Amino acid sequence: MAQSHASDAAHHDDHHDQPATGIKRWLFATNHKDIGTMYLVFSLIMFFIGGAMAMLIRAELFQPGLQLMQPEFFNQLTTNHALVMIFGAVMPAFVGLANWMVPLQVGAPDMALPRMNNFSFWILPFAFTLLLGTFFVPGGAAAGGWTLYPPLSLQTGDSFPMLIFAIHMMGISSIMGAINVIVTIMNMRAPGMTLLKMPLFAWSWLITAYLLIAVMPVLAGSVTMLLTDHFFKTSFFNAAGGGDPIMFEHIFWFFGHPEVYIMILPAFGIISEILPTFSRKPLFGATSMIYAIASIAFLSFIVWGHHMFADGMPVAAQLFYMMSTMLIAVPTGVKVFNWTATMWRGSLSFEPPMLFAIAFLFLFSIGGFSGLMLAIVPADFQYNQTYFVVAHFHYVLVPGAIFGIMAGVYYWLPKWTGHMYSMALAKTHFWLSAIFINVLFFPQHFLGLAGMPRRIPDYAVQFTDWNMVSSIGGFAFGLSQVLFAIVIVQCIRGGKKASAKVWEGTNPTGLEWTLPSPAPYHSFSTAPEIH
Amino acid sequence: MDVAFTCAVSQLLDGPGNSLSVNGTRTLETSMKRRVRNGALGLAALAAVFYFGFIALLVYRSHH
């Protein structure tokens, strides 16, 4: 009987060794690599849609006065640029990387819940069709900023329920993805792989997944209450009915600040994989890196008030939020110094993943330092609602999160496709991105310090020069991303054969490098032993 | 065939009701499935507690 079952199983195995063909492969995908690929392609599409919105914004801001659009549409663009980039580009890209790499790194044959994995991906195209569809309904898309502060957000037109439903779907998708990552890591690690032996990328994702489960429901709860305020005459946040709009800000930022770390911790993990490989040295202080990530995640829950200093709050609360925010610099500093120590006296080489990782280190630190400036209460009153804030969070999210994603893609792409990509084209992409990201965002510090408010389509003439520079940087950065797509497409279509180790002359650590390139459709049919 | 593989593949192909039968691995496999299922349900419950908890907190606050 057992033998017969085994034979059935073998038959099943044969049948499912190869992927299905055509659209069915993707619609009914349960293989973690297929789903990871779909997440990554989806996020690249969203990156270009969100990027197109950003270029329209920069085109309007090229000169003072209204050139291309009415203020209402400008506000819709800023709101949806943020929503698309955060929930459509950055988060799905990290989930895609987790889908591809977590099972390979922990020695598991797949994610623990493959069907849920399929479902959590396929929710996203519907959510974003709904979100982008809001541009075409009467009253236009949401224009009150991605923070959805009431009462402004409650003035959204017919698109309001579409927006809220889309956010709920994104949240459900993220929570399901997070559950899958946690149960995979906790239950399906290869024999001998203790938690402390686990690669840093998997560690960073384990912590990120817990953050997601804790805060995405809070966002969902807050927008559900917005919905009931809008349609069912409740007054959670409606001051006219005895509600408290400031309470929404507290709840939103209880989600919003950890969300920032959800978008950066996996990048920390990626950088911690890449720097040792191309420095040809083990990661300095690997265990302290794990504790640093966990400390940052914990602190992210108690600092949300720094987004609301200008709302007015007791001095004791201001001091608490200021000090706790500054405290985050300690574990972040541990990471930056560990990365630097990893490179110190290493035998460095500068392949595209390493270039992006080094740029991440420098430019993310700039975003971190401007964050420290914003944490100082009296200074925050000066910087609040200016372009300085815009410059700060873009330095964290673009050369931070997005460069982290690009570093990861360039690092693992040959493992996924089995081909090496064009190093020259990838390096050109890097240099154009690294130069123009600074042309785009660095002048915004000056604009903010000079008092230019954010979220406006028009500005005083004295801000013209730096806005022109910033817009030129924006167009150049945006266009240079086309190279990224070209490198990926070329690499998928063919190229020099990649070896199992991919990066010859280096010593990359991790189970993924023990598999051939491309990684087989079902990896680790026998669980690897870790010693 | 190892336990993790049979567990994942059986979920992949047949769902939780029909596990692959490999000599000596069935108990371990069932135990892993149970851990995966319980872990997922526990985490989903935690997410639900945060969702409904925050709404309940604000309902309470609006009445006091």
C-alpha cells in the first residue's frame, strides 16, 4: 500500500517537475519562483507607472506658475504616486525577492502555503486596477495625500470607496505574504540551520513579516473607520460629530512609521549579503546585525509621534518621541559601521550589485542624518511641511529601498535566469542613477530650508533655479531606469551562461549558490544538511 | 524523500487532505503540516486582533 502511494507520489512528482505552459502557469502558479517572478514583474510595471506620475509632477514644477495641469490633478498625482510606489512598487518587489530567495536560502522546497501565495499575489493586480481606476471616476482620484488625513480625505469624490477597498486588498495581500514567510522560515528550514545560521536576508524578512502582521491591520482598521465616517455617519474622526481627526493621525502613523522600516529592513538584509561577497570577507558582526534589525523594528513602534510634532502635544511627549527617534540612530549606526568594517581591508571588486550596495550605504546615510535633523522638535517646526521632508524621505526610499532592490536583482538575476547580464549596461544604469538621484533630490534640501512648502503645484519665483535642477535630475533618473528594464529583458532572453556560484572569484555564502543556475523548478528535493 | 519536501509538495499538489505517503515520514509530515497550519492561523488571528482591537478601542473612546 505504502509502495503504491509512493508510486502515485512519484507519478505526481513527474507530472509537476516541469511548469505548466501558457497562461495557466501564471494564473494557477504555486511554485515560489513563478510567484516571485510575477511579484517582481508587477512591481517593475508599478515602478514605471509611479515614475511616470513623478515625472509629470516634476514637469509641472519645472517653472513657477501652472503649466500642464490644474492643482486638483497635481494633488491627485502626488497622492497616487506615493500609494503606487509604496504599495505597488517597493513592497511587492521585496515580497517577490522573498518568494524567490527565502526558500532557497533556508533550504526549503517551496513556501509553506503555496496556494495562499498565489492568492496573495493575484489580489494585487485587482487592487491596483481599482486604485488607478479612481482617476477616471467623477471627482477624480484621491488628492488628500497618501496619509489620507481626515477631514480632507473625506472630501474625496466617488473614488473614495474604491480607494478604501484597494487599500484593504493591498493590506490583505501583505498580511498573507507575511504569514507565508514566517511559517516557511519557522517550519521549513533545512536540518541544522539554526536561526542564527540563517542568512541575513531571510532574517531581515522574518522581522519585517512580524512588522507587517502588526501594522497592516491597523491601517486597514483606520481606513475602515474613515469609510464608516463617510458613508454610515459615524464620527470617529469627524470633529463636527464629536470625533477626533488627530486620533486618525496617531493611528495612521502607528502604522506609517513601522511601514518605513518594512520598506527598508529587507534592503538591509540584501546589502548584508552583497557587501561580504564582493569584499571577499565574512560579514562583520553578523549576530549584532540581527539584533540591530530587531532593535530597529521594536523602536519603530514607539516613535510615531515625531510625524506630528507640529500638531501640538505635551512637552513630555515631544521629548519622548524626540529621544526615542534619535535612539534609532544607535542600531542603525551599528549596521553602517559593521558594513564599513566588512569592506575594510577587503579585496573589493565593483560589480553592479556592489556599486548599488555602496551607493546605498552613502546615500541612505544622508537620508538617515536628515531624519535625525527632523527628529529635533524645535528644528522640526521649521522643516515641517517643506521640501526638506520630501528630500529626506526620498533619500531613504529611493537610494535606500529602491537601490537595495536593484542591488538584489543584479545580485541574484543570473541565479534566476541562468545567464549573466551585460555588466557595461548595468554599470551605466548604476552611474546614471547614482548621479541623477542626487541631482533630483539634493537641491530639495535647499528648497525646504529656504521655506518652499511641499504638495504645491506652484511656487514663489526665488525657488525656480533649484526646482529646474531637480526636474532635470528627475527626467534623467526616470529615463535611465529604462536601462534597468533592458538589462533584465536581455538577461532573460540569453547571454553568457552563469555558473552555480555566479560570481566567480568571490565566495558568496548561502544555500542558493549550491544550486545550479538557473535554480531548478523544484529546488532541494533532498534537504541540504547544514554543519 | 525528505520530510520538508514531501510536506510542501503534498500541499502543492493535493492540498492538506492528501499527504504523500513515504515510509516513516508520515507522522513527522503530519506534525509539520499541523505546525504550519497552526502557525498560519495564529498569525492570522493576531492580525485580526490588531484590526478589530483598534476599531474597538476607538468605539470605546468615542463613548467615554
